[in-house]
Amino acid sequence: MADFDIVVIGGGIVGLSTAMQLSRRFPGKAIAVLEKEPILAGHQTGRNSGVIHAGVYYEPGSLKAQFCRQGSAATMRFCEEYGIPFEQRGKLLVATSADELPRMEKLHERARANGLEVHRVGKDELTEREPHVTGLGALFIPASGIVDYGKVTRRIGTILTEAGGTIMTNSEVRDLSEQADCVELVLNDGALLRARHVVACAGVNADRLARLCGLAADLAIIPFRGEYFRLGPSRNRIVQHLIYPIPDPSLPFLGVHLTPMIGGFVTVGPNAVLAFARDGYRLGDINSRDLWEMARFRGFRRMIVDNIRSGLAEIANSLSRRRYLALCQRYCPELELTDLHPHPAGIRAQAVNRDGRLLHDFLIERTARTVHVLNAPSPAATSALPIGSHIADIAGAHFNYA
């Protein structure tokens, strides 16, 4: 007999959203969430920039574009309903050189294609809106905001447990075996759990769990560390909006940006430097297993070759605060080295296929008794509520729940 009807692996915002929405749709089912850390949202969810993205950048018609647009509105409604602080500050995408102006226009077209409200901002208006920011022009996206996603996740967890769900922290899945009538899960303390079905939302470990079920043969999760700095208290009001550069379309990351945080301070970042451990939040963190798995994966080696120039630049920016500062000074020239104070880094779990291509959209695969979220890239936190609904749709249909 199974201990639970559904076990969701992963206590980040995507896993908790999925579990909550499964519990609402199937109230008679016994649902548990397994989280390897002692707290919820301890990794990607709790270590990001806290931005509620509007959905400017994403290919029209993609799951990213759809879920981000829906998720932005849903996140703000959820925060209003449950009294979680958030602010709709709006985002300025700032062009700092002439070659960025055509890219800015393409972003304007894409934002409109994604159904967003977007305004062109000239140089004078930019200075009026943000006196400390310099640029040739900008796009203003009113829908962008900020929130503490850790608080959102913990509130979702409370909703789940109040509905009868179970959350088990300090519970890492060490092995997973799909049987004819259940899925057996071996935990870090040796305990054996049985579930009728499993939904894996395991972030940086998504590929490992999927391989135990015969999936993910052609991809691997590659960790990228995003390093942030926090500006000192004298700079808490240096910007009112979220200030972003015009992103390089050849890269999957958005570039270093200035973000007012819910706590009242401002962060700068992140960069995107290859990490040598899946939980490698510090520069010197190395995990031999993680490193060996990356090195032997053909797609990783191809990715390195294809992106050697940008990769080396990111490493140099990581090693030199002065280089990092120069990225910020492009649009906020008055910042100085003494303004940059340490702030916790984050890890982005990036799926890469065998050809070295970084996967940009959400990827979900299934076996008879499991559903695996293999890629949940940014803006996964913003999109977590509609993603959870989507996964619940897939699981309900696939597992033949009434």
C-alpha cells in the first residue's frame, strides 16, 4: 500500500505551486512534498533577484511568454489575497549605445507581440524618471514588480498543509524506482516511501531523478552561479524602477541590472558564471561528482567551445569587482567600488542538450507513474502559479485522476 497518492519532489516555488494545485483539484488524494533542505525555497527560489517579470523577452507563443504574462498577474493577485508585500515598480530597459537602439526596437515589437503595455522613453524623459541613470533611451514596462519569493513559497506551503498535505524537509531522494503499482523512493535517512505517482520539480537535480526513470538521456543540468552585490544604505534610493540593460540576443541571460528589493535596499546583478558544484554558491565551491558528470557530457563540452568568449568574460567579471562595476556604470556611472557590498549568490539550473544548445523553454517529460520538470528557466518564479496549474493538468490527465 502506498504511503501517498502523489509525492512532489522539490520544495521550491514550482514544486509547492504544483502540490497546492493538485491538492485543490483532487482533495481526496494524499499529497506530500519532499525537500532536501531544512527550509523551503532554500535554493533558486530564495536566491534570485525577486523580480516579478512581465514577459518582454520571450518568443511569442512560447510557454515562457504565456506563463510569464499569466504568472505576473497571478503572483500579484496572490500577494494581495494573502497580504504578502510586493511593489509594481515598472522596468526600464536602457540603451546605452547606438548599436543597442535597433535591439531595443526589436524588444518593443516583441513586448507588443506578447500583449504587454510598453512605452518608448526618450533620453530627457529617462533622466527625468531616473536622474542617476544615463542612456540614449529606454523602454518602460509598467507591469514589472518585486516580491520576496521565499515568502510566497512559504505561504503556499501553509495553504497546502492546511488542506491536509504533508511537507517533509531534510528529506533528500537518494534513489527512485518505478514499480508496476507504485514508485519507491529511498531517502537520505534510509527510509523507504511508496507513492502511487511522483512529480519531480527538483531544479539542479532534475536530470538525475529523471535518469532513474529512464529519461533525460540527451540532456544535462549545468549550474550557473549568479553573483550579486548589495549597494550601501546611502544608495537605497538611487533608482525607483528596475533598471535593466538591453540584453544580448546571443546569450540566454539578461545582464547585470539594478533592482530595488522589498527589504528597502538595492542589488546589482547577477552575472552568469559556470559553477563547479550544483549548489556551488561560492567561487571556490567544487563538487567532484558534479564536475565529473559535466565533463563527461558531450553537450557541456560543446557548449564551452561555442561560448568560450562570453564564458571567459563572465569569469573575468567574477574575479574583478572593477570589471563588474563597469557593467553597472554603463547606465549608472556614479557608482563606485565602495558601493558594492557582498550579497548571497544564486544558482540557475540550465538544461543543455547533447549538441551544446541551452534549452530556453520549459520542458516536461513523463513515464507511466512520474512527471518530470526537466527545465524551468527564468522566469520560473514569476510563472510558478500557471506552471503549477499546467503540471497539475498534465499529472491529472496522465495519472487518470477523476
